[in-house]
Amino acid sequence: MNRSELPLKGIKVIDASTVLAGPSVGMYFAELGAEVIKVEHPKYHDVTRSWKLPTESKESSVSAYFSSINYGKEYRTLDLTNDEDRSQFSDLLSEADILLMNFKRSDYQKFQLTDEDLKRKYPGLIVGKISGYGTESDRVAYDLILQAESGFMSMNGQPDGPPTKMPVAFVDVLAAHHLKEAILLAMYSREKSNEGAIVNVSLYDAAVSSLVNQASNYLMASHVPQRIGSKHPNIAPYGELFQTKDGKTITFAIGSDAHFSKLCATLNIPMLSEEDQFNSNQKRVENREALFEKLNDEVTKWNAAALLEKLQDLNVPAGAVKDLKEVFEDPQAQSLILEETMDGTITRRVSSAIFTK
């Protein structure tokens, strides 16, 4: 799509946030056509510029991590404790539609960016703020700590293994989505009222609210989830890992009795779906170990591609477990890659604004 046709053409965003959640919101707006200016301290840049793999250039001013959530932005360096720089920042805000921040609570006063300051000086500005544990907490928060304290790590991993964090900053990603939604709603409201808004998202609230079914399993059935690998506590077979004849790893997401019946028929064991211990989802969950053994005996007779193709033709959810090399060999994944040269370094990342016109 031509940039002039993008839906947020004409919107101006000042991204004064760092690390992942805030900058990814800024990148989202940039992809949708907004002018996004990322403001960093002249000496203490966004720390993720230094989060480099051992194989990355030590001389480059950007890292793969930084690149992943910074695309399509302009860059300015301003020290908000300096009167002249703060005046320049104020000039930017006077022309902006949206401001993104994740400063420490004490910094808002120091930078003259309290809610009261912003409402008085820029009544039409939409301010999106991210904190770790809410607006009243000074506690420093990183994604790992939130994954630990919101229950995700306790549930994630193998039964005989330790609690395990997810391999992306999952809570930051969730909080970013919450903030995008809040800002878009504020933009919608401003169209009618011409008034700005200050919206706050915390990593903690984003994490706990994303526990969804696991939270209700506890709140309604007093079930404290344990580590069960990739398996689902409420559905079976769902997440069990099967090895095929050609050494591939595949998995099934059997969400209904109809799916299970089709799976059994494909594996040439149609009567299995009618056996008393497997003829309902609740029974399959109760007897999932015995079910795995029966299914695994048949899966090992198939090559992965042939079995997956047949199941996909029947609309049975099934897939191969892929590494990232395999993921990005897929043309569909390749279509999501965005490339940009930053300070002489060719950078690549996947799109955060997936939409069709």
C-alpha cells in the first residue's frame, strides 16, 4: 500500500519510551502511516541498542533487539533535565497527537511531564504511559520478573523441569497491545470531543488479565496449574508431541469430538473415537497418557508432510514444530518482513501492524 494511503497519515507521535512495550507501540503507528519521532537521552540511549548477540557488530549503534521494535521512525536526542532541550521537547508536543512514555514515576515531576502539566499545556494530546506495577508503584519491572510474579513461569516448562520464562518478552508484547487499544479508543473519543486523554497500562495488569482460562480454572475450580509441557489442561489431545516416520515433530490441537473422529479415521483407528475412555473431551483429558500411546503407535507409521496434508484437507488442526529458519523459509512469513537501513546497518524485523485495506 502506498504510504499516502495508510490510515494514520497525518498523525504525529512522540515516542519517549524505551525497551520493548512502548517502542513497539510507536512502530505500530509508524507502520500505519503516522510520523513517529523517537526521543532518546543524548548519553543514555535506549538500552536495547546495547542488547546484542555475540555475533553482532560491536561498532554498530543498533542491535537486532532494538531493530525489532523500531522502524519507520525519526530520531532525536534530548536531555529532559536541560531547560533548552525540554523547550524543544515542548515544541514537539505542541504539534503532536500522541506521546508515549515509560519513565520512572519520580521522573515525570522532574521532566515537568506530570498529568497536570500535560493536560494544562496540551489539552488535545493523547498520552500513553506504561508502568511496571501501576501508577502508584516505583518498582522497576522487567518482563522476566513479571512472567515470574504473574504465574506464567510456574505453569511453563516440562513436569520434571524448572519454571521457565517464554522466549520472547511476552508481557511487554501484551502490554503494548493493551496500550494500542487504549490509544485508538482515545483517538476515537477525541474525534467527538476534541479533548485529549491520559491512558495508563501496567505490565502487571496486562500479565494477570492475560491468564484467561488458567485464571478461571483456579478461580472456579481451585485448580493450580502445574507444568505440563505443551499440553492443554482442558483439551486432549492438544500439545502432545509426536515423532513421525521421517523424524519430524508434529502436534495436534483437537478441539472437538468431530476433530477427534476425523483424526482417528485418518490414522486408520476409527473405532478409537467411540471407546468409552476416549469418546468425550473430558474423558480424553482424564486418560490422555493412554490416548497418547495409542495415537503415537499410528503416527510413527506416517511421514509428516503426508499426514499433515491429509489432516489439513479435513480441517483438523495439526502442524509441524518448526525452528525460525524453517518459519522464515515460508513465503507467508517472508511477506511480513520489513527492512530498513539504520545508521548504515541493514535491519530487519516482522511487521507489528497486520491489516488489510
